[in-house]
Amino acid sequence: MRELAGKLRWYWRELTGESAYDRYLAHARAHDPGASPLSRREFERRRTDAAEDDPREGFRCC
């Protein structure tokens, strides 16, 4: 049962984009360990801005 719950949690985090920040942190640490990574808030702000600026990412009518 615990294994199933773990798989469901992983799937939900991938589906909702919750794991994107974790992947960003791993990438930032691997490529420049001395640099200070973005805060969660700044990461999400930049991600949202990029999605809104790119018509292929998502469409907002208003």
C-alpha cells in the first residue's frame, strides 16, 4: 500500500508541475554549486511569466 501511495504522489507531483522546482534545484547545484538558486517564489514567477509569453505553452484569453 505504501508503494502505491508513493507512486501516486510522484504521479500527482509530475502532473501538477510541483516537482519542477526540485528538478531546477538539482540542475542548478550540478552546474554551479557555488551559485545561489532562485527562491521558490521567484522560480514560479519566472515559470509563469515564460508560459504566458510563449503562445505554445498555454493560451490566456484575458
